[in-house]
Amino acid sequence: MNTLGQRLAAAMKDAGHPRPADLARAADTTTATISNWLNDHVKPGHVKAEQLFRIADAVKLDPRELLLGPEGRGVAEHGSAYMYMPSEAYLDVWQTACEIVARLLEQRGLTVDYRRRAALELMAHDLLMEGLHRTKVARVVMTSLP
């Protein structure tokens, strides 16, 4: 399986971004960030959702494919046979965060673009991981809605 960096390097050239600086401009990020991705210094569990979406858009790949590979089975750690597969508990927290955001948007009759939604879901996830109760997380997210 190709590493995250190898997938990005191939997609970068296919999308017409021959240099990391070109992709950085297209993805509205820094050359250092792109370099970290290309050199497999990015851990899948630490990828910022908004950054993933911007880079995936710039190279015209589905964010899941960029992060997890074509089959979406997991990410091979550089130099290791270890496969990253999130635990059920971790997925439950993500699901809860997504449900909170979806419910609040629906209640207020709002639609937001995927970047804004990803940022809201990431914030909800981080707050849940810190141990905040769902109702408190919902209140904080609500203050961030347009």
C-alpha cells in the first residue's frame, strides 16, 4: 500500500502542481505543511479536517482516498507494517460529534459548506474528547454557528 506521502505526490503531479510550493498555494497552506505530508511526517490521527479537505480539493482526490488509500482500509505507518484503524470508542466520539453538529444545523435550518461543517465537527470532537458533556458541547457549538 502506498504511504500518505506517496499518494499525495502522485496526485499532486496529476493535478498540475509540480512543486510543493504550487500545491501549498492551491491548498491555501504552507510549503512546510505540504513537505510534512510528502515526507510522511503527518500522522493520520492528527490530520486537521479542514487541512485535509483543502489539500484533497487541490489535488482532486476524495479526502478519504488521500488519507486512507484507494480501498480506505487504513494508513500504513512509515517503515512499519502497522495499520491505523480507529477504535470503536474513537469512532463513537466522532459519530456523536457529527450528530451534535447535524442536529444543531437542522434545528436552526442552516446549511454550511463542508469546510465550516468539518471545523464544527472537529471542535465538537475535541470538546467531547476533553470530557465535556454532550449538552455543553452543543452549547459551545451553537455559539459558533452563523
